[in-house]
Amino acid sequence: MDDDLNLDILQDQINYLSERIKNGKIKNVQNEELKIKWIKFLAYICKIHASIRKDKEVIEIREDIKNLKKYLQLND
């Protein structure tokens, strides 16, 4: 899978879990425990999402630097 697809999938899950956490009705202890697990999982996938975005940005910056170096070498 490529990074864009991974980011899209993670964003969909972040949105879904956020809605479930905000709108979920807690009727018993088991539901409360499940909601806590959802919150922990949401935090985990947000961390992964941010990491993938950061890695993607670093790759793009490296590519830009490489292109600038080529451009500067050609114009020297």
C-alpha cells in the first residue's frame, strides 16, 4: 500500500472512532471499558497517521533539495 492510501484509511478510522466516542451511549461498565479501548486505539492510530505524514513530508523535502542541487549545478 502506498502512503496516501494508508493516510486515507487511517483518517477514515480516526473520523469513525471520533464519532463513536463522542456519540456513544454508555449503559454499563462493559461499554465504558470498550469506550476506553476505543480512545486508546484512536490515540494510537493518530500517532501512526502523524508519523506517516511526517515521513512523507521528509521524503518530499529531500526530493526538493535534490532537485535544487541539480538546478544549481546546471546554472553554475
